[in-house]
Amino acid sequence: MSKTSLIGLLSSIRLTPHLPPDSWYIVSSVTLSMLNKPDEVQHVFKYALEKDGGNTQKQLDIARRTREALVKSAAIGGLPKSINALYALKRVTPQNLLDEPLEYSPTGRSVELYDVPSSKIMQRGQAFFDQIYGKVSKRVMGQMDQSGTEDLGITARLMYGYILSNTSVLTALESSFVLLAGLIPQDGHLKGALNNGASVEQVRAVRNVIVRLCEAFGMSKISEHPSGAWGW
């Protein structure tokens, strides 16, 4: 897709009815990362700065929210895609919008890793997992624990504890939208966002953004009426 075509699509996506404020660029960035289009994330970021970055603080918020969305998407799409997207993003990010190592961390994860008892982080992660999966959360975690290696359940607990449940930059609801953007291109589902407080209209709006980007980059639906979900 040409840059001009992508910008035209983003212009339309940004105005999607019922789309929660300031979510269009994080959803778009994660979807493109999942589609293995890291360089296109650069265009999303620059367009977001142009349209919504009215002052330096707002620009910094956009940069941090985009980076955090890509970090969290590693839990769904794998670390390599997040690495590629974050490196591509850094190449077009002004120096004053970067958070350098050993300086201020907007997420506080380094403090959580070294100074906060791990049990507290695990409890927070479990609460977030329970909120996402609702009444089936115990069954889902139990299935991972019984997968043949308990390490799968441990991996999930670490991801939810230290990565996904951190809401310093993205709210729990926005984090759910990140999960949607990672799951839908991989035939995922939408229930977790509803469990985290999204309205049906908001979920449909986020899904619409993701599907439009997937279609624009050549993906096709498995079927018109996927069994049991709005899967992709």
C-alpha cells in the first residue's frame, strides 16, 4: 500500500464512530505490527503527531502510548514483531519524545521488577486475567497449567503480571483494545474488551478499524460467519 493510500485510510479510521478517544493510533499501530508491517507504524505515528499532537506534552503522550501498545502486543504476537515495530518507530521519533534507559520510566516496570514484591505483581496480573476471561478464567488458566508443562501457565502469569496489567500508560480498557488488535489478525475474539468495560459499540468500532487495515493489506476472511465468534 502506498503512503498516500495509507494516510487516506488512517484519516477515515480516525473518525470512526464510537471509537474511544485516542485509541485509533494504538489500534492501528498494533494491527500493522501484527501484519508484519513495522515501517507502516512510522506513518501512523507521524500522522498522529500531525493531527492530534497539539503540544509537546500531547506528542509525548502519543509516543509513549504507541510504544506501550507495541510492548504489550508482544504477549499476543511475539517479541520479534514488537522489536521490529519499536525499532522502526524509534527511527522517526524526535529525541525529546524518547524515554532513555536509566531515566524516567512512565510505566515504572523497572521499579516493579526490582523493588516491588513479585507476589503483588502476580496478584495484579491474576486480577487482570480474571477480568479479561470472566467466568472461564479458572478453566483457561487450569488448561495452561495442565498443558504438559506448568511453564505455560507460569509464562501467562508473568505476561499478565508484569506486562499486560500495568496501567500506568494505557488503561485496562485500552490494553484490551491492544489485545484485540493482536488477536483479530490471528483469528482471535472480542469478549475480553467487553469484560473490561467496553460498550458493544466501542468494540465494534475497534474491530472495524482492525478489519479495514487487514483488508487493506491483503488479508481475507476465513468465512463470512465464523463459528462462535467474530473471528478473523
